[in-house]
Amino acid sequence: MSKVQVGLVQMSCTANKAENLQKAIEKVREAAAKGAQIVCLQELFTSLYFCDVEDYDNFQLAEPIPGPSTDSLSAVAKELGVVIIASLFEKRTQGIYHNTTAVLDADGSYLGKYRKMHIPDDPAYYEKFYFTPGDLGYKVFKTKFATIGILICWDQWYPEAARITALMGAEILFYPTAIGWATSQDAATNTEQYNAWQTIQRSHAVANGVHVVSVNRVGLEQNGAMQFWGGSFISNPFGSLLYLASHDKEEVHVQELDLTKTDRYRTHWPFLRDRRIDSYSPIVKRYIDED
């Protein structure tokens, strides 16, 4: 399809997993009613962002994929005829957990999953305590409406991840996200951090000539210590914003994307044509030290 209606759901979460899932389903319905064909939910939408602490009890939030949440969302996808991108806490087996996104096609079928490759470990983002790095590699999913690539939150800072996924044929890059400001920070720091976050993702759109859809959560969490900054957005293949959400409100937005724009931008700005793939082997080194 040359044009596709993409929906994003920016919402706040509570400690009640069932309530969060039901809320997400209601917002998927709202997006579908607005014409959405593909709906992306934010990172780990069935819970609060629990990685603010290292607490073994939080492993109880995990579930298999496919599993209960994907079963519920699959029924909704089939009923509404929409693709659903769902970021979940995956229990792979005893003692192995992943930060994983499942993709459900418009007929309700489970197309597969992507496991987050880059795992952060920062104050209030202790993800290495919970998540094993992804081992499925980068993935694309051929849905009814478009071939899509999924990357998750910390992945968004790495141009290599976006490039590889685009080279695999992704027409749209989706980034389910959970990122926010410490409420102790000053406004200038907050602005700089958000601008960097948005800029790096828009640069992936430019470098690869694809649309980028970034979906973040909102709301105060961590007992008021973290303000998730929302600011979800959609970029065209040359980095121009097609939509920008607020920093503090729940929002459901549907945007038409013209996938033929990729060919136009890649033809006029032929970054992929001019890649010197014969010169890139040093990129696989951790750091290029002097001999």
C-alpha cells in the first residue's frame, strides 16, 4: 500500500497490570475509530516503569510471548482489522527475561517479536538487572499494511540499529519508548535532553529515507521523582515533523503516511547509493585504538 494510517497511543500507567491492558485496548479502539491501520503502544505499557529500582518482585510482571496479553490484543486486532505493536516484559524461561515487542497482524495472527538489543543501566533505568540483551537480531515484519521495523527505547540512540533495520526493508521505523525527566532537574537540562532524543530519531529518518514513529509514555512515576516526557512524534523520511504530542497529556493520534515518499527522498538524496560499504569494517570494533 502506498498510503497507511498510523496510530500512536501516548498514555500514563498505574500499578494495576489488568487496568493498563484494558486502557490500552480502549485507546487502540479509539485509534481504529479514527481510521488507524497500524497502532503502536508505548514501551512496557502494562505496568509502571519498574526499572527505577532493582527489585526481584518485579519479575512477577513478566509473561510469555505469545501469552495472555498478546492473546487479548490478537482478538482486538482481528476484530478491528488493525495491526498492533505491543511492548511487553517477556519471560522466556526461568531466569531469562527480555524487553520485547510483539507484532499482531490485522487478522489477529502473531507475526513475531523483536527483543530489545541495547540495554541501558543508568540511575532510575536499571534495565540490565531485568533484561537479557536481545538475541533475535534486528527484525522487520510484513504486515497487511506495510513492512515495519521495531526498535525499543535505548535502541533509538544507535544509528547502526536504524540502518540495519532499514536495509532489511522496513518502510516505517517504530520506537516504543519509556523515557522521562528527573523532577529534580532544571528546565534547561530537560529541554536539552528532549531535543537530543527527538533529533537523533529524526536523523534516522533522514539517513535512511523512512518514516519514524516514536511513542512515549506520560505521567509522574517513581513516587513523583520521574516525569515521563511524552512528546511522541512522527517524522517524514526527511526529518520533518508530521505530528508532535504534548509533554503531559494522554493522546491518541492517527497520521496518514505516504510510503512513496521514501523513493522520492532516496532518489534526490541518494545516501544509500553512495554508501562505501567496503570501508565500514572498523564499525564492528568497540573503539579504534592507535597501533
